[in-house]
Amino acid sequence: MMMKHKANMAMVFVQIIYAGMPLLSKVAISQGTNPFVFVFYRQAFAALALSPFAFFLESSKASPLSFVLLLKIFFISLCGLTLSLNLYYVAIENTTATFAAATTNAIPSITFVLALLFRLETVTLKKSHGVAKVIGSMIGMLGALVFAFVKGPSLINHYNNNTIPNGSVASTKNSVKGSITMLSANTCWCMWIIMQSKVMKEYPAKLRLVALQCLFSCIQTGVWAVAANRNPSVWKIEFGLPLLSMAYCGIMVTGLTYWLQVWAIEKKGPVFTALYTPLALIITCIISSFLFKETLYLGSVGGGVLLVCGLYLGLWGKTKEEEIKLYNEKQSQKVIIV
């Protein structure tokens, strides 16, 4: 039973780890860490953490790296990792941790549309599973909007010395700029999810693929950071929450979860992976309400319920579609044998 649901469990684990990313990142950026320098060190941590495992565990799977394939991986890193992460950290300067998590719920819908355009996903509206996937995506997006914009009465509102002060996590400076930048970051990330399924057919060594992308992203972000700010002092990182945030985001988020997502994309497809994104929002919201004095509203709870309903409806449609596909393949094999 557990083996059957390995991909589901892996994606839930990924979202639990992802929930910590906006929380720790917001603290680090609010304490004065340069966003581009943060991404550079994050990707450096990821590349260093993944390289030994990639070298020793996948020596038999590694395919020859042609110049064309290397170029493809370089541009996938530029679009999916470098652009999306740098835009994300620029955006998080102007938003709260919960809002950053909320806007990522556009990812399943954007990925679904892109997967349709690239013919990686099919929709049959005459079938119940096709309708479920479409309606599930719509309900999920509606839930994200309700969560972000509908308030209602407050349910949890802490004011004690155990919470991190509001000043260290910052209020919204420019919500419009933050929203547009975050949407751009999410779109780049969706492109990364889509492109993984294509490049994995040419290079099946998943750990090496992710390690290479992290290395390229680290180099690209280093160039970006130097071009944006030539003051050497921005590269100095003191021990404390900023360093902890970089290590967590690099080793756990970039290193471990990217590898798990690449594995899940290979097994279940890009839309399946994106469908689990709403879980991180719910986890982030609960933690933020206790640690960062972010008020939990009734509207947030209602939005969370819609997100979960959209998630399960979409997953049901995806699972039903796979069952039908597997049944048809078995029937075809029987006909060939006969």
C-alpha cells in the first residue's frame, strides 16, 4: 500500500519542507541580506550537498553530456532556477511570508495550461476525470484568491513575547510590485517543471541533473549579484538566522525537494507534482500565525478548505485517468498476444 502511494507521500513531504522556505527567507531578507547574494549561497549549499551523492550513487546511470545537452541544462537552470528564485526573493521583500506562499497556488493552474500547450497533458471534457482536473484547478485558484483577499473575523491573533516581532518580518512595502514579481517567479518555476520532463528523457541521472542545474544557477546568480551590487560588504554573512535560512533553503529545499520533484515528474507527470502546492500555504499560514504575529482569519480557513478540495478533486481526476490508461494498455497487450 505504501509503495503504491510513494509519489503522494513524497509530494506531501516536499510541501512540508517548502512551508519553511518563505518563513526563513522572509526573516533573512528582512534582516538586510541581499536577495541575489542569498540565492547565490543557497545554490552553492545545494550544489555542494548534492555533488557527492550524484557522483557515487549515479555513476552507472550517467549518460554522456554532449555540448547541446549541456546547453539545454544551462538554459533550464537560467529560466527555472536562477530567474524564478531571484524574482522570488525580490518579491518577498515586498510581501509577507503567508502572501508569498499564497501566490504560489497559481502554480498548478499555470502548469496545467503549459502542460496542455506542450502536449504533456490531455483533457477529455466528455469524461468525468477530465472535468475533475479542470474544476479542481479552478477551485484551487479560487481558494488561493479567497485566502489572499477575504478576511472576515480573526481566529488566531497572538501578542506575546514568544513571537518574532513584526519589524523583523516586515509589512508590505509595495504589494503591487511584489504580486507582479511573484507571479513572474511562479511562471518561470512552472516552465522549469515542464522542461524537466523533456530533459530527463535525454539525461536520466536525476541527482546529477539537479546538481548540474544548481551549479549553473549558482554561477548565473553570482554574475547577476555582482552586476546588481558591487559593494563587497553584501557578501559577508554572519552566523545566525540568515545563514541557517541559506543552508535550509539550499540543502533541504533546493537539494532534497528538487530531486524528489524530478523523480515524481518522471513517475507521474508535471501536473501531479504541481497539484500538491496548496499544502505549503496551509502549513505556512498556521506557523506564521504563531511565530510571526500574522493574524489567522476565517477567510483564510475558508480558502484553505477550497484549496484542499481542489487538490483532492484534481488528484482524483489524475488518478482515474492513469487507471483508465493502464487498463487500455493491458487490453492492447491482450489483443496483440491473441
